[in-house]
Amino acid sequence: MRPRGSFAGPALIAVLAVSVSGESLRADTSSWATRTEEPAAKSQQKPAAKPQAAPTAKPPPAPAAKTQAAPAAKPSSPSAAGNSSTHQKSTAPPTGDDDAYLAFDQGRYLTALELAERRAALGDATAHTLIARIFAEGLGVPQNLYTAANAYARGADLGDVEAQFALGLMMVQGRGVEKDPVAAGAWLEKAAATGHVLANYNLGLLFLNGNGKPENPHRAAAHIRYAAEKGVATAQYDIGTLYQKGHGVEPDAVEASRWIRRAADQGHAEAELEYAVMLLRGLGLTADEPRAIEFLKKAADKGSPVAQNRLAHVYAEGIGVDKSALEAAKWRLIAKSAAQIEDAVLDKLVASLPKADRAKAEKAAIDWQEKSQVKMIE
């Protein structure tokens, strides 16, 4: 069975909650928060316990991560994957010329499963990984995370990097297997040593949080920066935040601005909000100052209540836009319906509007919400 190229692993993301920011102007959820994007709801079987061990019950000691190695597989675009998260999930379908993967490419998942099972019986590592992917996402079969974890464990023990990465994430999350941060860290480090981009990123979070790895902000920053340099938007935002705070790296406002701007350019909602605030406060790159409202609007359109509330202030005060109490009221109503954000100033503005104008603002807010829901469905 041929080595996988574009098959970038399961629809999983590490569940790691860390925050290095106390800034009240930041997004309501920072990129350190959970960003797990689950597959479409399918019948699930609750795992009984830890999956059967593959050839070895525990992962072998992982070699030191080589943060300068070329990545084994390019991750899917973080912005395309959605930032809710999290961190990002890799969902690129496998491609190649062997029968199991060709069947997978064509959406013939049961055929792909049957062919992969034959290859797996012969000890093919990537076949185990394909079986795991099918069960993890419920493609043609009921979703079964326990079966998926077992298959990933076998693929990982046989040396498949994507299986090592996926198994590490499942162990961090306790999905299909009991939580085991130490074993998770070993598998992620093993995959990261090959240059796997998302394994490096998630390993960096483990070192940052001291979860399964000794807390080491310098090592964390090295792994996260590696992923940032390879184009992972969430990693770009995170390394920018580390440069803001001088956590694991020397504080550097220019580097912070550069990385957060790169994440914002990729459509990362928290980065768009953060960079807009930086620009409005004169802390971003000078050449980008005219783009402050552009970034703020993008974050607001993506559903960030904090960005929506800030945009309301921008319209109320006429900062970089035509002053409009009606538009300010619209965005305040949108933000308030999405989150409990206290703002007496804006509430007073809404209350002071003539009845007709307030009705217009309310209708505009409802229209925006309905269009936003349609976009989410699409």
C-alpha cells in the first residue's frame, strides 16, 4: 500500500485550554481554547476503555522533535477548516493509486474498508490508518471511536506518522481511549520528529501547558513557531501572542504584529479582532493602519461578539467610518444577542433612538443573523 501524501489524518484537534493573555480587549475566546470540530452527527458507540494495545502496549520513547525538518504532509488550510476552532483539524482526503485509497477517493467507503482490511492483515501500517479514519468519521459505517483508536494504535506501532499523530490527539482528548497525556505526548513527539506540522503545533501546546510534557515555554514556542512558518493560521496567532507577552520568546512588538497580521490575512477570526484592536491603539504595523476597520468587520461578520460590540463603538464614535447611531445600534443588538457583554454606553444609545430608528436597527440585526445562519448551513 503506497505511503500517503495528502491524507492528513483524522478530523481531530487537541483539546488544550491555555491562556497567556489577560488583555480585556482580546477576543472572547483565544486561540488557546478548545478548537475541536466534530464530524457530522452519526451513531456513536461509547468506548469501553483503553483500546487493545497494538504490538506494544505503550508507545516507545519519542525522539527529540526536529523542528526544522520538512513536514510529512501539508495541513489543510486552517481558515478553510474553521477556527472553532481549534486548533485545526486535518481533513484532506487521501489520494494515490492503490485500490483502497482510490475507492476512498471515489466515496466508496465500504469497498475501501474491505480492501484496507485485507492489507492491514498483511501488516500494512497505512491500511490500519485508513480503517481508523473511516471509523473515526463514520464514513459508510456507524462512527466508532473505540475501533478507530484501536486501528490508529496498530498503525502507529507499525510506524505510520499520521496514525501516531491521530492517536496522540485521541489520547489527549480521551476520544475512543482513556486520557493519557504522557503517552499522547510521546506519540506527538514521535510524529513531530518527522516534521509533521500539526504534530509540532500540538506538541508545542503540551509543553506550553505542562500537560503530558514538562512545562517548557521555550520548547513550546519553538514547536508553535515551526507550525506558524509552515502556514498554520492558529499557530501564527499563537506565536504572535507569545511575542506580545514575552512568553517563551523575547517580547517583540514587531514580531507580534507580523504574526498576528499573517493569521488575520488567512481569515482567523480571533487574529482579525486582535489585529484590528492593535491597529486602533497604534500598536500594529504602520502600513496596516488603514485596514483596522476592515479586520474588525471581518471578525464581526464571522460571529465574534467582542468584534461586533467594538464595531458598534466604531460606528457610534465615527472612527474610520461615517458616524451612524443606527448602525451602532444594529451591531450592539447583534453582539448582545450572542453573548452577555455589559456595555451601558451602547445600551443607552440604543434606548435613546427614536422608536422608528430602533425598529430599523432591530430589523437590520435580525436580517444579519438570518443571513449568517444561512452561511453556516452552506
